Amino acid sequence: MISELCYNYIVETFLTAGSLSKKNKGRDFLSKTIKTVLSAFGVLMIWGLYLVISGCSMLLLDDEFPDFAFEKTDKELLVVEDALYPSLESSIDQYIADLNEEGSTVYLYIWEEGTAFDLKAVIETYYTENGIGGVLFVGNLPTVWYEQNGFEGHEEFPIDLFFMDLDSTWQDNDKDGIFDYHSALELEIFISRINGTTLELMRYFDKVHKFRTGQMDIDPSAYVFKDNSWEDFKPGSDFGLSRIYNSILINEKKGDTEKANYISKLTTSGAEYVYQWIHSFPPLLVVEGSSSWEYIHTSDIISGNMKGLFYNLFNCSAVRFTEDNLGMTYLMKTDYGIAATGSTKTGGNYYPNAFHYVLSEKGTWGDAFKGWYNYYGVKDDKWFLGMIILGDPMLVLTKEAQKGLKSLSVGIVPPSPDEIEELNKEILDFGYDYSGGSFAEYKNQNPQFFGD
Ligand SMILES: [Ca+2]
Ligand SMILES: [Ca+2]
Ligand SMILES: [Ca+2]
């Protein structure tokens, strides 16, 4: 439209200039020639301008949604803890039937016993022989741990990237049972987890069935809550979610980021996609209120029956699945939560545009994680080595959500080193150790995963 207006304007200007020369009949031929040349010149100019403008917006769009090739996964391995399987059998049959309906194949493996290394060997076999693209662990299945110098010095945490990179090397150089070295990572597959009581897991499978059959009553919309510490980080940005959703509520101004705003939104209309930036511990969100810290416990999530389907948790240690945690609470103890991504340690996804890009292209939750990690997560172990997903990794957003609007948003370029330094500072300024239980505690509680 703008181009058309400009075109008319410029052509008119040139033609007017040409018509002035009409006054001199002797120069009529020259006038016609000039008119033709000038008109053609005008068209060329407009065309050039159009190319420049469209080129610019494509560049901007590429920054916002790094375009990389990904293949939607359609073969999943389901690994189910044997003690749970008899009670879950009909739920799992339904799950497999629903996925088959979508055109995906599910392989079922009942996990009896063994170490994390045994579990990885099972995955490798299905990867090599069946070409699986992702895995869902159902129940309490083993994990390995990693240690490094992070935000508060030494940190140790469960690490599921170990299962996702099938040709990587991992070492425990000080022989304390916790990995402290990994080779360069590039994930071949994604893995995800759900864990809870039999009843909670049955309820979870019931939810994903309802979601797949269009019975989950939540508007296709997104909710971004960015607490005080990050008010100035990419202000106004929806992190590319406007490409997916028509309706997005962003709470990021101090007056709008009270506990009351969060509770109110997620206990009334709710949102299909929730992206929240809040300080936290595994089972606790700590919102900065106008005069004091305000706490949201897992018990508040349960009693409020929080209405969000997909959660992107920029909340430290929010999915530390080896203990009571926020992520699994949304999934196991509400009527709505079906998938989450977050960190098992201090950290979170501060630049999820690649994640959102895959979702906007109808990739699965797992595809989005793998695509984002290989593209951006791999660059920063301090922030991202604890990143994982929870919930059914074969889920895709609702059809209603995928508008493919391709609109631009503020804050589209990756954070600069200065911006990341500011993010680091906000973590340290909070002044608490976010991490949860230790490896030693995990080992004591789960002797069955250790051969010694
Ligand atoms: Ca070690
Ligand atoms: Ca690899
Ligand atoms: Ca606040």
C-alpha cells in the first residue's frame, strides 16, 4: 500500500515536470522522451526502495526467528517405570493411539532397573535401530549429575543433556560421581520427563488426551510476566510470541508485577503459553512486591489450580525434578499444565526466540527445545547446562494459536554481552543460593540407580 502511494506520488511528480515542457510545441518529442525516461526511472526507484524495505524486514525477522532447518519428530520412545505400568496401561494405550492418529509412532519400553548409563544404552539402541527423535521418561528414572563453577561458585545439578547427545564424551575427573567435563554438544534427540503418583500420572495423560481432542478450554493466548529485576531487559518484547499468538498480555512494569497480578491472571482467563521471569527456588517463586517479597509456593499453584498449558520458566531451579519443584507441580497437580521448560539449577531461557520459532512452525515441544539448544543454548554453560523439558515432548501448540503472523517485536536481536552481564548481576544481587538438594542426597534416596 505504501509502495503504491509512493509510486503514484513520484510518477505524478515526474509527469508534472514533463507536462511543463509541453508548453513548447517544438520540444514535444523531447518532452515525450523525457516523460518516458523519467517514468521508467521512477518505477525503478520505487522498485529499488521496495527491495530495500522488504530486505530489511526479512533481516529483522531472521534476527527474531533464526531460520534453521528442523525436522518434526514423529518417532518417540516411551520409557515407563515398571512399578507404574500396570495401573497406567490404559492411559498409555490412549496416549499411543492419539499419537498414532497424529501420524507418529511410539515405541514402549518398560524400565525394570539399572543405572543412567543402562538407560542411555536403551535409548541409543532405539535411536540406531528405529530412528527415534525423542524420549519421554514416565516415573522415577535415573539421571546423571554435573558440577561446574557457576553463579555462586560450585554448583551441582541433574543434567538431562547427557541423554540427548548420543555421541558426546562425559568425564568425572575428580571421581566424586559427578561429571565435570563434557565434549562439545550437539543434541541428536530430546528427552523429557513426567513423574508423580499413579493418580497424578493418570490425570496427566487424561489432560494431554483432552488437549489433543480440543477439550482444553483456554484461549490461544500468551502471558509474559517479567518481574522487577528484568524490567529493563528487552522492554516491550514478546520474544517473538506475536508470531504465534494474537493475544499477548505482558506484565513488566513495576506496578504490574505483583503477586496479585500473577494469581489473578492464572486463576481467571489463564493463558495457553506462560513465560515468567521470577526469582525462585525449586518449590517457590519469589515475586518482588511494592514493599516486600511475595511468595508463591507450590501449594498456591495447587490451590489456585493455575491455568496455563505450556510454561517457559525463567525461574532458577524451577524444574529440579530430583525434588519437589515448580515445573512438575504445574504439570502434575493442576487441571491445565501439560509441558514446561526450565533449568535444574540457577538459570533459565532468556533468549527463547529460536524455541518460539520452532513452535510457530508447528514443531513439537521437544523439537523446539532441541532446536533452541543447538542454536543458542549451547553457547553458555553457566546459564543453560541445566536446561530441560518436562511433559509430553510430542505436543504442539493449538492450531488456533499458530496464526503465523510474522509480525515484528521489540528486542529482536540476541542480548549483547553487556545485557548478559546485567542478567548475571541480577542473579547475584538476589543474594540467595537457588540450588536445591545435593548429589549425595539424591544418591542416598535412590540407591537403585547406582551399582555400588
Ligand atoms: Ca566430578
Ligand atoms: Ca551429538
Ligand atoms: Ca514486581
